Amino acid sequence: MKKKLLSALLCVTMVASLLVGCGGKNTSATTDGKAELALVTDLGTIDDKSFNQGAWEGLKKYAEEKGISYKYYQPQEATTDSYIETIGLAVEGGAKLVVCPGYLFEEPVFIAQDTYPDVKFILLDGEPHNADYSTYKTGDNVMPILFQEDQAGFLAGYAAVKEGYTKLGFMGGMAVPAVIRYGYGYVQGADAAAEELGVDVEVMYNYTGAFAATPEAQAMAASWFQNGTEIVFGCGGAVGNSVMAAAEDAGTKVIGVDVDQSSESATVITSAMKELSNSVYDGVKAFYDNTFPGGTTSVFTAANNGVGLPMSASKFAKFTQADYDAIFAKLVDGSISLYNSTDDGSTADLTLNKTTVTYVE
């Protein structure tokens, strides 16, 4: 225990070329190891080509434009205590604003907002609450940011079927609200396109229970491809890497998640994106502009360009920019309304007309 405490304290004073937390680079701290802006990673690293990286890029962009010191901290384990301890390290390191990406920070931020009332927090994909969800409270020093993942998923599923795919897959990580919404939107988008085209669509559907790349996830994706699945939405951090590996072997296609993952694999045809970097950038800018919207939840949707597909990087042969603009406009004006409850997650509560979902437990 003493060794762990000593190690944690040393992390606060390390210079820019040394390591932070559990392996993260102290990218642009001052010479005394302090930094005004900090990000505490969720499960994974800042180069995960997904959620952490998108958030980190937004913070990094603003900091470098304005010459503000910044750095990230990686918790030693995925527990509330570890997250709170790591937030404490960031505050001890001079952080005036801490970005916390992921729903696992809901309870830690609930505690930290009172522990550090003079520090601002940006909480992505969640709202602060206590351990048993009996109390929700967002302090004036917290900016929760939510996304309509169902809209991003809808666009991906719609585009896939319009592109000509009728045998789809959805492989999510943990069945948390954001992942459930992605999947629900994906299936509804596929169904909407199937109705327009007059075709029947099949979807294999699974949550792996984690956000890691595993042989088991790759094996499942491989079995789907072997049985005719043409494209899989890999929705859960590094889970997508398992799907990509299987698709590379099978010569099939993948839909990425959270950020544009086209550089990850030639199999990625498009990505269901949250504008993570933009949302964090805007939140940090608001802090320095003295307009920080603490105490209220900001929601990023199609209407404020908070979600979408990276059309310039997408590898579509049939689905055009005009097709995308038309369906996107319907999300913006509200003429498409999606079911996005996260109470179940198995898709059993969805009303589908041309799509059959096989839920794999």
C-alpha cells in the first residue's frame, strides 16, 4: 500500500517526458509537472481510436491553440475509488478543469463535484448520481454531455442497407445506455431502409460484456461472417478491433464507432460518430470564456451536428452524399422519431417490419 501511495504521489510531479498514472504520457505539463487541463481516462488509453481519444483530441486542440498546459491520467483500475483517487491526482497537479469520459464516471463525479467545488468537470456520456442511483445531482461546476447515439446508429444501419447489405451484425461492448442506444438506432435504421427498398434484413446481435479486444469476441464475429453476415457494427471501444480482425480474415466489412475509424482497417466502410472532440473543445472554450454551462446537461444530436457519419472518409459505392443529407435532415427536423429506451437492451421491445434480430446471449 505504501508503495502504491508513493507511486501515485510521484506521478503528480513527473516532467513531460515521463509517465503518468498507469502508463500515460505527460504530454504538455509545465516543468514542475502541473497542468491546468486534465483528462482522466475511462477503460482504455488516449490512443484507443475511440472514446478516450476523441475526448483527448478536443482537450488537446484547445490547449495547444491557447498555450495552456494539459495532461492525462490513467486510473490503475476501473473502480469508483480508483477514479476518485486519479481525479485527486489531477487536482493536486493543478487542474482547473477535468474531463471525465464515460458513464463509469457518473458516481466519481457525483462525489468529486463536492470534494473539489473550485474545479470544473466535463462528464461525457453520463449525469452525476450516487451509488444506488437514488440521488442525481449536477453541481454548478459540472457540465454533463450526452449524445443521441440512437441517431448515429440509425444513420449507420440505414446506410448499410441502402448500400446493399441485408445480413448485418451488431457486437456491442457492455450493455450500458450509450451502447444500447447505438444498437437500437442501428436496427431501426436498417429497418427503415429495408422498408424503402422492399427487402428483408437479418441482424445478429450481442453484447460482449466488456470493452476489450478478446479472442472470444473475434471468434464470435468470425462465426457470424462464416454464416453469411456481411457487415458488423463493432460498438464498444476495442471490441471493434476484434471485429475488424475477423473481417480482415473473412473479406467482409465493419462499421466503426464513436470516431472515424477508417484508418484502423480497410474493412471499415463508415463509422457511427459522436463529435466527441468538438463537444470537449466547446466545453473547455466555455470554461475560459466564463460561459461554462454548469448544472445543466448538454445534449448533442443531429440538430446541433453532434452525431453523424464521416461521409468524406466512408467507402460507399451506392449510398451517396445526397442520400445522407436527405435522411440526416429528417433526423434534424424530427420527422424521424426513434425508440431509444435502455431498460431492456435485447431489442425485444422494438417494433420492426422488415428486420429480424437474432439476440445472442
